[in-house]
Amino acid sequence: MVEKYGVEPARFMDVVNALFQSPVYRNYGAIMTEQRFEPAGFKMKLGLKDVELAIKAAQSVHAPLPLGQLIHNHFSVGMARGYGEMDWTALIRCLEHSSK
């Protein structure tokens, strides 16, 4: 969305980092805006495994987890595109492809 409004992703992350002062935003934001998905800090295939575990745990107590299902779908697309060994932040590529 940011790019579609003509805002540079790096500039957007400057604003986010100024507002939230979080190393998580700073580090992952840089990885995504610079598209440095390798070497992976946390591989996408491991993210998929963790989301699957969370979904199964939620199902066992009959708790809906719609965001988990959405994330699972995006991870699955990433795996199909060969991103399994990349950092989980390569999900941004899946989102970019789905919005075209």
C-alpha cells in the first residue's frame, strides 16, 4: 500500500522506527525494504511449521484462528515459490504477487 501511494518503503520504515523505537521493526523492516532474505534469520519453512502447530492447537480447543489460516496460506504460497530456505520476511514477496 505504501508503494502504491508513492512512498518509498525505506522512508516509511524511518517513520515507523521513529514512532515505535523497536529493534524488531527496525531489523525486520530493513530486511523487507532491502529484500535481504538470505541468509535467513528464521526460515520460512520453520514459520510454516509453527503456524501449523498453532492452528492444530487452536483446533483442539475449538478456537477460531482466522489470522493463522491467512498466514498459513501465505507461507504455503511462499513454499510453492521456492522461498522455504529464505527468511520468513520473504512473505512480502507473496503479498506483492497477490496484489497484482
